[in-house]
Amino acid sequence: MTYIWKIQLFAGLAQRFEKPSITLELAQSELTAKELKQYLIEQYPEQQRVLKSCYVAANQAYCRDEQSVKASDELALLPPVSGGQSEASSKASEETGNTSDKFVITERPIQVEEVMNKVITPACGATLLFVGTTREFTEGLRTVFLEYEAYIPMAIKTMRQIGDEIAERWKDADTAITHRIGQVGLAEISVVIAVATARRADCYEASRYAIERLKQIVPIWKKEIWEDGSEWKGHQLGPWDPTAPVKN
């Protein structure tokens, strides 16, 4: 008896394989994440280097190498997410829920005040906004526009996780995150993070925490389109480990 393993691909990984998913027929119905990656490497040895840098996700959660996954799980192979050297639609609404939700992926332009208003409450005396926009030049290359892609259900789930972590660390803290996907032009907004806390010192710390965690764990990828080429950008801040424990 054989079992069908379907693994979703995203961003530069889907581009490399020229398809949105890989299907394996294996005798096992359960493997460790490491074993599943090894089967993929055996089938695609020319992609060994990039496959080793990816993480398996099962049911919208990152897996460590020793964790077990099943053929019946919702599986994805995730390349490094688009954290990096940053400065400080109707279809999307169907996928992410109502825009009043605090954690949103959207194809539409982001309204900054709308995101901010989701966290302002009488309990909070300080609110900070991080607004990420498309800059024109990066390391001497002129960007024409950016293109973002997300594993949408997992992106929303991990953004909500960040909000929960902040609420646990800073009393009365509240967080809202909206990230855009699709094409984002120069000086247009790609992400807004709003954090509110009772005191301003906590607000600065919590805002920085939210930005860094988003770069670490949220499965969103960025493609830079230049005048003479393009490239998918992944994590550029050192070794990528979205399963690493949160630092205190």
C-alpha cells in the first residue's frame, strides 16, 4: 500500500520547482519532518541546498526535524520568510475574514488609521505604529516594485500568536497587524503594526518585539522587481529557525 503526500510550495520555492505543490507516493503514512525532507532531496537532488534551508509545516504550524507528520496532514514546505534588511480585495476578505479583525492579509491598500483604531482603548495610554513601505534603492539596485506572497491561513495564525505573546509579556497590551500581498509600488505601504500599552516604555519594547517576531515566523515572502531582474528575498538576519524559543 502506498500513501499520497502532497506538500504545498510558496514563493521562490514554487518558482524553482515550477509548480505550487509536490506529490510523493511513499510506503509510510507517518514520517519525521527530517525524513520527509530527505525523501524530497532524494527525488530532487539538484535542489538539495535550498531544501535543507526550508521548514516543514503541518496543519499550519512549523515542525522541528524530529516531529512526526502524516500524509493526511495539511503539509507545506516553507522557504525562509521575508524578514531582512528593512527600514524601520474581495478575494482577500473571503480568505482573511472581516477587516475589523486585528490580524489581516489583504490585497488592498492599507489604511493606517484603521489599523491603529483597532488597539486604542481606555486602558492604553501609548500607541505606536510601524509602517513598512517600498523603498527605491537597496544595495545599489533600483526597485521598481515589490511582490508579496503569503501562506494566508498560517500567516494569520502566526500574527495572532505574536499578539498573544505580547499580551502575555506586557500587561494590557493590544496588537493589530495588517500585511499586504500582491504588487506594492514605491512608497506604498506593505505592512502596518499597531501596538498599544498602558505605558510608553512598554509600548516601544512591544512594538520592536512585534516587528522582529513577524520577520521570524510569519510565512510571507517578498519578491524584489528591479529594472533588469528580480529575486525572492528570504530571511537575511542569520540562521533562520522559526521554531526557536522566544527570548525573554
